Amino acid sequence: MELLISVMVGVMIATGTYLMLARNVLRFIFGLILISNAANLMIFVAGRLTPESPPLIPDGADVPPDIVANALPQALVLTAIVIGFGLFAFALTLVYRGYQSMGTLMSDEMRLAEPEEDRQ
């Protein structure tokens, strides 16, 4: 199972890189989000996928009675998902405002700070 998910992470990173190389800003944002989701999945797989019990300690004990799942990668991925969603919402807002003000999503045409004679 871990091998299959590792291959899927590789495919997601390759697809995200391909999308980020496009000149369309919206495709760039989708590629960025795809790579961040692949990184989340990679962290999750690095914590090992085990069918063990949750890390709960019963009353009166100092350690869990059985082998337990590692909760740290799960907490890291949950935090990264929330941060990634905020980044995605902010980036989509910026792309929308850029499209409203410039009328294009192509990054080559979004050069307002350059003089007219240098745009070629």
C-alpha cells in the first residue's frame, strides 16, 4: 500500500510541476496546490500506514497498552491542509483580481511595470 501511495505522490508532483510550467496563472495555482497536497500525502506515508489502535492511554496507565499509530504525521498533515486551503483561497482571490484589472490570465501579458517598448 505504501508503494502505491508513493508512486501516486510522484505522479502528483510530476503533474503539478507540468502545470506550474504553463504560462497560465490559474494552471500555476492548481499545480502549486497539487504539489502541496502531494507533500501532505508524502508526510502521511512517511509516518507509516498501520492498522494499529489510536494512541489513547487508559486511566491509571503511563503508556498505551498496545502498539499504537503515530499521531504526529497526522497532526502535521491536518495543519498543512488548513494552511494549504488558506493559501489556495488567497491565491484564487489574487488571480481573480488580476484578471479583473488586466483582462488576461497569461503571465507574459501581465507586465504592467515594464515600458511598452520592452514588451516583445
